[in-house]
Amino acid sequence: MATETELSHFLEKAERRAFKQAAFAVRDDHTALDIVQDAMFKLVDRYRDRPVAELPPLFQRILQNTIRDFYRRQKIRSTWTTLFSSFQPRDEGDEYDFLETFETDSARKDRPENQLERAQVTNIIEESLKRLPARQRQAFILRYWEELDVAETAIAM
């Protein structure tokens, strides 16, 4: 059974990665924050009595389900907003860039050419992730970003 300190430490450690994962999935920072917060509440509310070792795959499963729930709600909402928005003019140039990278203290002190190279590699990875289907993107993020093994990834998905 996880203590409050262990649970708090786990959530603190998982917060940033969960946010980036949700931001990649929903392409909106505010929505991603809401999704991560909901997933954390669900984990604490329903699974606080589980051992600490079980928390990472459980949290990933909850996070993925919360993202899916967001898309389900969005699909229903978009049906109505599509009907009403057809009467409004659309600007093709209004596109929101959802990818923001977090600056760390070491990145600020780094040399400019290293920062440029890292930014270019990050952009290439982010653009590639955008083109992947949702399930492949989810598997990639769980395996390489969250560093889950194959079995943990399968449980989370």
C-alpha cells in the first residue's frame, strides 16, 4: 500500500511527462492540464491502496482513458458547433501551435549551437509524432518517453 508521501512523490515525478503526453494528444495546453489533473485525481481516489510499483502502469492507463474520454466529448460537442459554425466566416491562417518546449536551467546555460541542434531534433520528433496514428503515437510515447517495458505498455494500453 502506497503511503501519502510515496503517492505524492510519484505524482510529482509523473506530472511533467504526463502533461507533455496529453499535450501531444490533444494539442492544447489548457486541456492537457485538465486531463492530467483529472487522471491524477482518479488515481488517488480509486487506487491509493495499491503498491507503489503498480502506480506507473495504472496511471498511464487512467491518463490514456481520460484522453479518450476527452475525444469522445469533443466529438459530440463538435457535432453541434459544426452546425452553428458553418454560418461564421473562417480564417485559414489561424492555427494554434501547441508544442512548447520546457526550458531547463542547463538549456539556458548551453551554447547556442547545442540549443539549435536540440531544437531542430525536437521539431523533427514532434512533427513525426504528429503524423503517427493515435495508437502508434501512444505506444511510442509509453515505450520510449515513459520507459515502460513491453508488458507495462500493453497493460497501460
